[in-house]
Amino acid sequence: MRTPHESPPPAEEPPGWAIRQALSDLPDGSETSVVTALAWDLADAAAERFDERHDEYDDPDQGGEA
């Protein structure tokens, strides 16, 4: 059983918002595998930005919680 702080198991498909963004960033007719790969890259980058922002607020040296 996972603890509340563990990540959920990886999804089989990237989030819908990432797929829509990838479709708009790529030329029409791009292969599904290319769209999916870009969508995962976008989702990973967004998660990394979120984690960095969260870490900043927890860092006492940066004015976060002690």
C-alpha cells in the first residue's frame, strides 16, 4: 500500500491538457507516437516546475516553513 506521499503509478497516457498542447505545437498529421512523446515531455516539465515551486516555499532559507 502506498503512503500519501508516494507518487501514483505512472499513467498509460499523458494528461489531456498535455496532449492538446502537443497537438497545437506540432504540425498537422504528426504521428501519434510523436504527439505522445511531446505530451509526456510537457507534463514532466510542468510537474518539475510545480515541484520546484513547492520546494521553494518549504525552504526556510527562502522564507518558507522551518
